[in-house]
Amino acid sequence: MTNLPGRRMCRFISVFLTAFVLMSAASLSAPAGAQEVTPDVEEISDGLDVPFVPSHADVLKTMFELTKANKDDYVIDLGSGDGRIVIAAVKWLGAQGFGVDLNTKLVDIANKRAQQQGVADRAKFHVRDIFQTDISKASLVTMYLLPDIVLQLRPKLLSTLKPGTRIASHDYHLGDWRPDHMRVVDSQGEERSIVYAWTVPAKVAGKWTWDIAFSSYFNAVTPMQADIEQRYQDLYGKMVVNGAVVPVRAAGVDGTKVSFTVTSEIDDVVVDQTYTGTISGDEITGTVRLSGSVKPVEIPWRARRQPASR
């Protein structure tokens, strides 16, 4: 059995001595009896990579809040234990999904619980290895795993999940992939927890070109070129405007939403340009807002990514 981190041992022991506290928040209220702990849950995951330690209802609520979970989500819980996260997503939000766990007894308990609560058609549980599970269908992935397992999952999450998919993790983060949101959760009678949340970013890195006709102010069409580098949701780079190199500022990607700002000289006038758009494949479509030495105005913007040179 893998040793639990010391700060979790008290929770591991005490969680089986108390009933699971039902959520009381009006926006995510749980039906009575929705998440009770049964004696069967005391089956511990001996010999597996991740021992079973349940997440408190307040943690589940925070996961759903930080990821803006809703009825349209397909939730996949990696290391699903007794099934409480997926079942809560179905009962509280109207979502659907499945969970996977290597502990056959816990998977049986989770499926039985889903049947008892009338959600077995929308909450299913399987005995599967999390690293071999197809997660491409998910719009929300949840997990409460040990730190080294979470880090091992990071490449799979980034390469398999669609841009815009959200991820929520209880207590353990994804290394140098900066969380979009973090929150400490204090549950009465239990040690505090941390919830981390991310949105899978689209791939934006590359060389982008476009032309803009600033017809309201200037006569000529201005060619633009941007060289963008990417580290997770953070973007860096430079633009070439009329032969002048200018840095890209305040750049980032939120799912498929791209934004950045540059300041450059156009026809002897210094113009701030704030670009926002949606990326689809090798195209970004959106608007650019001009300000600074000109009257603020928004005009359409469309950029194309150039093929990578070999």
C-alpha cells in the first residue's frame, strides 16, 4: 500500500468515522442521502498506486465552481473511488460521465450507489488503468491522486483533451503548468484542502500573418507578422509592423480564446492594438481594438498560421 502524505493521514483515518456532510449551498444543493458513506467504503486500496481517500462535499462544490461545471458537461473522474464526484455532478448539475478505478470493490460500490440514487444511466464506473483510459470525450476531468501520479498524467491531459476542457485536482497540482484558479477549502472537522483548476489551452505557437486596413485613419493596408512562443496558457513573442519589431504584451490563451496587445507606429502615429480572437486550427478570427493616439475603434481581424519551415 502506498503511504499517504503525512498531512492526509488524519483525514484518511477520520473520514470513516463521520458521515459525509451534504452540500447546503443553494446553487449546488445535494438531495438528502445523496453522498452518505456506507460501511463498504472502508475497503482500502491495498497494493494500488493511490489509496482511497474520499473528497468532502465542500471540495466537490469548489471543483464545480472553479471549473464552471454545468449540465452540458461530460465528467471523467480519474481514480473515482466510491463514485461520489461523478454522482454529485449528475445529481447537483444534471451532467453525465464516468469514473475509473483499479479497485474492483470500490467500482462495484460506485455502480451500486449510482443505481440506488437513480443515476446509473448517466454515471457509470469501470475498472480501468487511468493511464490507459480514453479521456478525449471529457469536457471536465477531476482527480484526487498522489503528486507523482498527477505529474505523470500531465502529458496525457495536454495531448488528449480538447482545448477548452477543464481540469480540477484535489490537493495536488500539475507542476510548472500554472493553475488558472486555486482555492483553499476549510471543511468543519477536517483538515483544509486545496482545489486547483486549469483549462486546456489550444496550440498557438507559430508564425502568424495578417493584413489590416486601418481605413478610418490611414490610407494603406498594413501587413502584420507575429512570432508566438507558448508555455501552456502563457504566450510570448514579437510582431513586425512596417519593418519595426515590437514586443507582444499581455498575451495568453484561455481554451480557444487568444488575446495579446502591441504598441507600434503606423504612419507616424503610435497606436495601441489589442487583439482578441478564437483559434480554430491554423486560423484566428476576432477583432482588434485601436486606441492611444487614435479614437478608440474595433475592426475585424483574421490571422493565418504559416506552415512550419523544415
